[in-house]
Amino acid sequence: MKATYHKYILHFKQPSGTSRGVLTDKETWFLVLEENGKKGIGECGILRGLSADDRPDYEEKLQWVCDNIHLGAEKLWEELMEFPSIQFGVEMAFLSLQSENPFVLLPSKFTSGAASIAINGLVWMGDEAFMKRQIEEKIEQGFRCIKMKIGAIDFEKEKALLRFIRQNFDAETMEIRVDANGAFFENEALDKINQITGFQIHSIEQPIQKNKTDMMSVLCKNTQLPIALDEELIGVFSLADKEALLQKVRPQYIILKPSFIGGFRGTSEWIALAEKYQIGWWITSALESNIGLNAIAQFTYLQNNPMPQGLGTGALYTNNFESPLQVAQGQLWYRNELEWAFDLDQL
């Protein structure tokens, strides 16, 4: 078996704002396996400044994987504990190589086109007019769940946007999730959360910075608005540490990004623990190309979670790869009549 890796820079169609700054480009890496005339591909999706494996030796570790590909998927996963995005890329690449179709990793009613996945519509940060325009577009597109990033503009304006949604759609018609990306200061977090509780918000993601687990535990215990951990899960590698985190914080939800938490195996560990402690969960992509998104969607469908998931079609980028993934009326579909615009022989 031969393995190679390839860097690829995704370019945003327009700068995309979060509380941590504005994104214009996204770095990703493809792992390609070749054996007996077949090829398989996996994506190692990393977000600089956020991923646990944003390290100077990242590319060196990719080369190590290629040099040791004979170890196999399971052994490599265990050796890559501190490189969750590479764990995911390895899992994906081996499944791709072993599949009849390199892009159908986990066959199901979803990949046959017979079933879809409910997803949320993402509203990016920006000025009030820009965010309002996005909200209106998502509503027109038939979404029944909107995820709105907050924490970058004036809080009163963000509340006005939430008020705008609720004046037009009640909680039965439109579910609202908000994501603070750790933007709230500890001394103001509970007050701000309480201020938006009246808008019948489904949940708030990561209200304060990660690693403030004492305060996060207090918030989860005292808030009327369910809290979802997101960044808090990044860098928690062992099963024992994962369980200790959930026991201490007792969040209402956790959000699972396979590229950040060790791929399918890492995600499955978190799901098992969440269900043990009666914690809700959903899966979301982390700005991967359509290669990684496709794998995440196929895995997500098999988890049988009816909640809207954080998936899409990678339409943020100018140079993504056309794929059978399509969004219609707030649902993600795999349209088999559409073909991949990605040639494995080019890598």
C-alpha cells in the first residue's frame, strides 16, 4: 500500500466572521491511499488557532503516517491520539479505499437518496444588516432551525435580531440556536444568557472560553437556557478525561466535530458517554471541504439522531469540489444523479 498527503487551501466566497476573527482561507490536507489499482481519500481538516493538533510538527506527522501506513487504520488511530484531524483522515481514507465507490464510505438510505438529514441554517457574524439578510434567506430557503453566531457585534443589536425572528416565527415554527464561541466574560455570562432566555432559544454553544470548567459547571447548573459544549471538547483525548469532563460540567448538550475529536471512533466515544449521562448531542462539520463533509454526513445519518445537525454543502468556498450533496428545505440530501467533480488521479 502506498500513501501520500497533499495540502489544499480553500478560499471563502466572502470573509466569514466568528468571535475569534474573520476567516478568508481554510487550510486542509488530503491523505490518499493506493493499493491494487484502487485509491482512497481522507481529509485531515485543521483550523489554525483552534484545532488541538495545530502544531509545528503537523506535516511531519502526516509524513509519519504515510511511512507507517502498513500499521493499518486501528493501530494508526491509537498512535495519533494527539492528532484528531489526522485520526479522522486515516479512518476516512481506509474506508474509501475499501469501498466499491471511494465516495460512498457507509452505504445507507442516505447514500441511496431515499432519506435525508435535518440540518440547521448557519448565520455568520457581521453587521446587523448582513446578519438580518442571512436570517431572511435561511427562512426563505425553508430552514426550520437557525444557528446564529453571537458575540462580535453589540449585544443589544444581537438581541434585536433574535427579536426579529421571534416576531415572525414562534418556537414551534423556527428553532433558534446561538453560538457564542466563548465570547462572554465569566462575570457577565449568566446575565447575558438570562437576557436571551425569553426568546425561547433552543441552546447556547460555548458561552465562555474553554478550560473554565468550574464556571461552566455553575452556568450549566443555574441557567434556564440549555448550554452546549463545543470547544470544551477539543484536546480531551482519553476516555477517562472525557467522562470526567461530562461528570464535572454536566452540560445539557455536547456538539461533536469529528475533525476535532478523533473522527468516527472519537465521536462514538463521546456519544456513548453523553447517553450514559443523559446529555443531548448533535454532530457538525468544521469547515471541511465536501470530501470531509460527505464522510461526516454519511456517519451522522447512521446515528439516527432526529435533531437538526450542523451540516451543509460546503457552499462557503470558491474552490470546493462539486458533489452529490444538496440542501433542500432544511434537509441534506445525497443526489446520486450528480457526480463528484474530484479526480483522484490528479493527486
